[in-house]
Amino acid sequence: MTRLISAGRDTVNYPDRGATRRRPLPAGYHHLHHRTRIGRGRAAFEAAGTAVTTFGAHRASGMLVRAGHGAVRPGSRVVVGIGWGPLRISAPCEVIWTAYEPARIGFAYGTLAGHPECGEESFTVSLDPDGAVWFEVTAFSRPDAWYTRLAGPVVPFLQLRYARWLGRTLRKLAVAA
């Protein structure tokens, strides 16, 4: 079942709530789409889906994550620590939609005030009819802080690098299961 939080709640710092679910992605943002094959079979799919929806994959990739316990739900708040040591930046987000379906599991979160970017990012795991398991990151974002504006094209480059790293991390978690 897919749930999209009410579009009437304007807590995020961008107007295009839910666009990672609806597509096409809105104009005026940098777009990211990265897909990684992470395994095969229902066990790998379920392990990867659980790792994504409980932030296990994010934590295993080295991110600091402050979130509630259990699987994400629309309206859940999360703060992701981006960076290292004294250069760590807090990035507050709110879960916009979730997907808990037989062949698709995942969620999207949107940025809140105080996040260095504004936009939305989704993390989904899908199971193809042939048994292939895929991890997909889709995002649209633009700078919302002076330092991300100053960084220019470095930020989209780092976002892609992180999407790739998260895919490799999730592959290891799925294989271990």
C-alpha cells in the first residue's frame, strides 16, 4: 500500500511535495536518478526493503540518523547528519510518502527549514518478475543555504556519489541476509 501524506500540510521548504512519487520531476531543480541491482529473490528484496525503511542502509553507509524506531511512516521526522566530525551538517526531513507493496518498498522524504538543500528524495527497492532486486534513488533539489549555493556543482556530484555508495551498502546488507 502506498501512502502520500496530505498535500495540505506545508511543513516542507519546497512547493512540489510528492513529486518523486508522481513524476515528472519539477523544473528548476537538479534531478538525480540512480538505479543499482542489489540481488535476487524475495529474501534479498525483503531484507533490503527493511534496511531502507528503518534507515539501516543509511546508518550502515556511515550517516548519522536520528529517527523514530521501526519502519517509516508519512509524517515521520528524521535528521540526517551529513559530513564528518566538526564539519557535520544537520539535515532535517519529513517522510512524505511510503510504499509497502508486494514488489516495491520504500519512502521519500522532503527537506524542512534548516536543511542545506530544498527538495525531495526517494529510496525504493523493487522486485522484478524475474526475481531481480533493484534499489533506486530519485531526487530533485536545489541549494537552500549560502554554503550549498557556493559549492555549486559539487553538491549534485556528491549526491550521486552517495546514491552509488548507498546502493553498494544495501547490496552487502541484502547478500548478508
